[in-house]
Amino acid sequence: MRSTLRVRVARVLGGGALIAALLLPAATPTTAADPVILRVGTTQDLDSLNPYATLLVVGYEAFQLSYNLLVDFGPDRWSLPGFADRWERAADGHSWTFHIREGMTWSDGEPATAEDACFSWQLAIDAIADGGAGSLGAGYLDPTLDDAAVTKVECPDATTMIATTDDASDRILQTYLPIIPKHIWGEEDHTSIGEATFEPTLVGSGPYQAVEWQTGQFVRFQRNPSYWGTQGYADEIDIIIYKTEDTMVQALKAGELDYAHGPNAEQLNALQSEPNIATVAGSANGWTQLAFNTYGTGTDKTIADGGPSTPALLDPAFRDALGYAVDHATLVERVLGGYGDVGTTMVPPVLTQWHVEPTNQRTFDIELAKQKLDAAGYALNGSGERLDKAGNPIKLRLLMPDSDSNYPNAAQFVADWYGQLGIGVTTQVLDSATLGEIVLPPEAGDTYKADYDIELWGWSGNVDPNGLMAIFKCDAIGSSSDSQYCNQTFDDLYDQQLVAASNEDRKAILTQMQNIIYDDAPYDILYYDANLEAYRTDRFAGWQNQPTANGTPFFTYSTLNYTRLTNAVAAPSAEATAAPSGEAAPTAAATPDAGEPAASSSNTTLIIAIVVIVAVLAVGLVLYSRRRRTAGADEE
Amino acid sequence: MGGRYLARRGAQALLTIFAIVVLNFVLFRMMPGSPERVLLRNPYLTQAKIEQVRKQWGLDKPLIPDQLVAYTTSTLSGDLGYSLKFRGTPVTDVIGQRFWPTILLIGFAEAIAIVVGLAVGAYAGWHRGGVGDRIGSGISLVLYSMPYFVIGMPLIIIFASSFGWFPTSGMLTVGATYPGLVDRLIDFGRHLALPLATVSLGLIGGYSILMRSSIIETRSEDYVTTARAKGLTDRRILRSHAFPNALLPMVTIIAINLGYVVAGAITAEVVFNWPGLGTLTVDALSARDYPILEGVFLLLSITVVLANLAADLVYGLLDPRVRA
């Protein structure tokens, strides 16, 4: 038995030697024929390659690479040809004729025609007609068609699509529906497409086709040779999923990544001093908010053992006063590291066409806040506590999810400022699923109690502000509302702006809506967090931002920037053998003389690895030989 | 060791697995929060949509008996369902992609940690108070108290970012094409080196300390005194008498530890972006992805129960007194 143990140990050591042998650095020969791979890093965990099922920015990026929209978004979000190469609007404004580009094929070789476009849009039309439950998949894409009020599509021939719409605006050009191949998806209807069991076959007409997805690890896209547009320089795009920004940033610095999506502020600052790395802080289309629980406003409904802890929260004058106690500029500076914009209305400033500054803008003034609270009937008692109109001290519970590391910092500031007003604040971090359930009112189900006072969370929108405004509608209570806010005037204005006759008319209505929400203050929008990105400039060049002024290269509304990249290395012929060493066996620096550093580092590793192997083998030999020697002289 | 003993232990194992699986099923679904609200958070979400999705995902029926029966019957027939988070992907695919990376990382790390940790611990315990003991115990304590990411991040910064000897993260170079299998193994080995070092170092400390105290206990046993009286050398006594007896509790500890190791390697997986079951479990938990959680816990419970079964058998092999 003892010798068996020794033999076992020796065997394990032998195995260890084999492992050590495998650790010899790869002296993989590289050739100029290696594919050019663009590696993009993100911490968002892709949830689906089905465009209708995904709800993440990385998911939209993925489907925008594989598929085309009918009309694409250009450098400043103006319309560009997509699946359709030109379009006209009829004189009465209620029908649009799209000319579908000729000669397109899908990545599997089948012809791509207007029939596919009609099929794709018809799915959404059927979903909309079916009502709320019938919406496609996760229900995020077909509302864009609904907003455009498209009622019918028909395709009289292979290159023509005619869409009939009730809407007088040009919102139809922002419809965010991918054109999917009818010959692959034709068996599905609008209900089966969204099911968790539906696995779409990956065939598209976009510049890069998704070919492999390892959940939680990466998605690989390969060049679609039959893409109708300009072919990009990269042959393959890999979106690599990281669990933490720290590892992603290390990979970017080591040259294993070309693009990092979402480093935090400290990392971004540190990357600015790295050679061959550029950083971008793009204006975000979204915000972080304090949402006040206003349940019962106007209805006098209460929730047993739940609801807001004080009726003060239902009073707009109270909420407005609180808004003067929050220093939004300090939050941007200290919580976001300076990367972001001060929060005002619920339409982010990056949507320059629709955002307005509020007419009655609040300032940061603690004394003024105290005066306003006194004037509104919320006085201090002898111990410095602020009382509500029933004479109870106001103590607010501030809840936040664990999904963003900035939230606890912001909450600390808010608790301190409100504390100066005499209002007690307790903060709590919860996991997203639990918090999502806590804020639900009984309208969502009998067991829900909306047992919170303030919810610190955020939203991000898309090209059209409708999504971010829909949160404030009465029917959002029980689904996407964080504040149980209900204002019929607001709802009426929302419906009006959907059918506004012109952009100017719509802007006027949106101005009203933004001011209503700002003045009523069901939310205190703290800031618009910036999109932080960093990328290497030594392998790929031609990086552009979308929008050009304050956007980012990737993870925007179109993927054309992927095709606009070029080779950063100036003289391709001289560096053809050395530069590609970055792809197959990534080394620390993919510079023209990458051969030398790789050789010297591999020499050192080689020596160390040999030493380790020798040491392990020596120990193994010693053990084995001792077994032999003592086998005869056994103990009694 | 009779066939009856094996059969009895096997039946016990099966029963344990079944109990664990049923219990986990109920516990997960009793947690606050539901997957459709987490995974579908978007401004256009409506009540009707939520209800439709709940029905699609089988969550609208009562927990017991409907959901439980549906789950039990489908699992017994080998159908683990589809992930709710990774929509369109079967659970077996999601778990399958993580299975071998976890086994390889944990397996090699345990092997190295067992060999080195037990050796260091035995030496330190036998020469208690000596220089070797002080150094060995000191290092072991330091390693034992360092979480994996505290070991791992410096390794990345030094060996991957600065020296460039190893890649910073991942299991293979994404998108790479390999001329042959050996190149693929080499690339895998390079990626495995740092996470392996991290997890091994983290485990060595613990095993070494435990082995040390086990050896110290064995040293004071009567048979060791007898062996000394007979004139055997110190080294022979350690190797042939003390070590095998001290090994017995370690076998149990290693087996019990296995479940914790798979779970605890999460921090190493996060730091190195290693596609393991630990991070899959944590992510699935946040998303309330019930099918994935049930699948992972089925796998983990089978693994742990089998490991303990194996430990029982090994124990029986090592110690003749235990054999039935």
C-alpha cells in the first residue's frame, strides 16, 4: 500500500512535468496569410443572437453587424441607405416607397430582395396588431414601428417596398427592425420568434456574420463576402466578454484587445498616458435618477404595510425643494470623475433635436431648499428633524441595485445633503431582481407593496426619445415605472406628439412634456453618465465617432464604423510578416520589430520552464528510486 | 470491499442527489425577484408582455406540484430546458461550454495543491519548530489568507502585462487558427498557467496547514514511539508510518472541500476571465435563470456526492480497518 502511494505520487509528478512542458511559450510561426482580427472587449454579457430577444447594447451591436436595417444611421444619425438604397415620400405624406438595392444576396448565397423586407416588417405589424402580449420577443423593437404608425407594407416586385403610415413625421426612417431572411425565418410568426427555445440560424446581409457564440465568453463574426457595401479591413471581429473591467483594461494594455467598451473613470484616466491608446468619453443617451415613490397621488390609494413612508413624497413642492439640495455638478465631478453631464430633463442633451433646458431650472442651494421646505409646510422640530404635515419626522429609504459601482457613492452624497435639511436617509444596496420586485405596486399583482421611498437606478434610450418618455405614462405603473407617477395631461401630450404634423410641432410638445416632468419632479435626474471607451491605435486606424461631435466609435446606432477602419501600419509589405503576430499569438506589443522582444521573452520562459521540468523530474526520480531501494528492507 | 457495500453507498448517493436537486429547485424559485423582470427591463415593457413571457417560461403555474413535476419529469428524461438569460441556447450547451474549463483548472490545481501542500505540511509538521516549519507555515498562512484575486491580479500585472510571458485572460486566443493540435495545446497551456498558479497557490496554503496539524497529532501516537524504539530512521517513520495515517483525515477534507473549491474559484475565474461554472452560477443567480441554476446544481451535487463516494472508497483502500 505504501509503495502504491509512492508510485502514485511519482506518476502525478510525471504528469506535472508534462504540464510544465506544455507551458513552453508558443513559438507559433505566423504568416502574412493570417486573418486580420479586430478584438473588441465589453463587460456586457450577450444574452441572445436573436435580434428580437436581446435587450443589451452588445446584442444590438451583434445584430447590426449581421443584419441590415431598412434605413441605416449615418455619422450624425441622419439617414443613410441600408437595405433600401433610396426612398420617396408620397405627396400626401402617408406612404413611403423604398427602393430595395438590386443584386444583394444573403450570406448563404440566396438572393436578398424586397420580399425579405416586407416579411420582416410584417412580423412587427402583426405583433403590434396583436396587442401588448404579442410584441416581438422582448418587445423592444416593434414599438419603433408602432411609433412610426406603419399600418401596411406591400412589395409589388423584388425591388420595391411601399409602407403606409398614419404618421406625418419621418420617424419611419428610424425604424429599428433588422431585415431578416424569409427563407430561413419564414416558418415563424410573431409569437414563436420570441420564445426562449427559438434558435435562429445565423444568416444575414450585414458586413460581418456571426459564426460562433460561446455564452459568457465571446462572439465571433466573419466577413460577409457578399456584403453589398464597402468591405472592412478586418476579416474577423471578435467581441470578447469580460467579467470585470480590470481584466479588460489589462488585456487592452497588453495588446490582446483593440477596443475596450466601458472602462471606468480611473482606468480611463490611467489609459490616457499609455502609448498607442486613445480614449473617448461620449455623451450618453440615458441617465441615472432618484425616483420618488409617488404612489397614491390624486387617487388617495394606500398600501397596507407598504407604499411611501410619508405623504410628503406625494407633494411636488416637497420634491421640488429636495431638488435644490442636490449638487449635480459635484456628483458629476466626484462620482463620475468628471465624465458626464449634469442631469435636468428626461430627454438627454445628446438628442440635440429634442432636448430643452427646463424653464424653471433649480440651483444647488441648501438654504433655499430649507426655505422652500418651510414654505411648503415641512418644518423642523426641536431636535433638527424635518417633519411632514402629520408631524412625523421624515425618514427616507433609498434603495439601489448592485449593478453599478457609482450608485453607492452617489447615494452617500444625497444622504448627506438631505441630512442637512433634517431628513434622515437610510441607504441599501440590493440585487437587481430583488429591487425590481420591491418597487412594484399592487397593480402588478396582489403581493407587491411598493415598499420604498427613493429608488436610485437608471435608464438608457435609443435614437428616439419616446422610450425614455414612456416611463412616465400612467400605464407604466406596474411595469417600467420607478415612481408610480400618473399625470393625464402628460399622457395626452405623449399621444399628441406621436402624431405631430412636423418636427417643429413635436418639439413644442416635447418642450412642454419635459417641463412638466421637471417641475413635478417625480424623478430627480442626477446625471447623464458618459460612455467611456478606449482603443489601440497601433493596429487599426480610421477611428471615427458617431455622432462626430460627442459620440464613440462602436456601440452606437450603426456599425458602419467597423467597415471604416484601416490598417494602422503604414507600409504593409515590410511589416506583413511581423505585424500579424498580434493575431495568432498575441504578444505585448505588435510593433514591426515584434519578433525580437518575443524571442528574448520566450528564451527566458524556456529556461525557466526547463528548470521546472528538470526539478520535477528530479524529485520524481528520487522518490521512485527510494521506492526501489526500500522495497527489500520492509519494516516489521 | 463487497459489492453490497458499493451498492449501498451508490443508492445513498443517488438519494442524496435527488434530495439536493428537489430542494434547490424549490429554494431558487422562492427567491424574491423573477427572471422576466430582470432580463426584460426596458421602457416598453408592459404588464401583458410580462404575463406572456411568464407563461412561455412556465412560471405562471403553481410551484408545487405543477412546476416541480414538470421539472422532475423533464430532467429525468435528460431535457434540461433552455436558458432564460441566454435566450435560444439549451442549458446543456451553456453548461457544456464551461464544464471542461472548470474540470481542467480545478483538477490540475487540486492535483498540484495536494502534492505540494501535503508534502510541505508533512515536512513542517514533522520538523515542528524548526526553520523549515517556520518558513513553510509562514508562507502557507499568507497564501491561505489571500483571496484568489489578490494572488491573481499581481500575477497578471507582473507576468502578463509587464513581462508579456503569458496572456492576461481567457482560455484560448479567440479567433486563432492552429496549424495542429500541439499548437492548440500550447496556447491552452499558456492561458492556463496563471489561473492554475493562482488557484494552486490559494489551495496549497490550506492543505499544508491542515496536513501539518495532522502530522503533529500522529507524531505523538504510540506506534511512532515504538518505531523509534526499534531504531528506524526519522525519515522512514515519517514516510511509512506517520504520513499514511495523517493522510486519512486529509482525504475526507479534500473531498468535502471540492464543492467549495469549485465555488470559490469564482474570483479566480472573474480575474482571469476563465469560463468556469462558478461565474456561470453567480450570473445565473443574478438573472434568476432557473434552468441554468438547476442544471449547474445538478452537476455540482453529482460531482460532490461522487467525490465523497470516491473519498470513502479511497479511505477504505488506505485504512484496512475501515473495509467492510
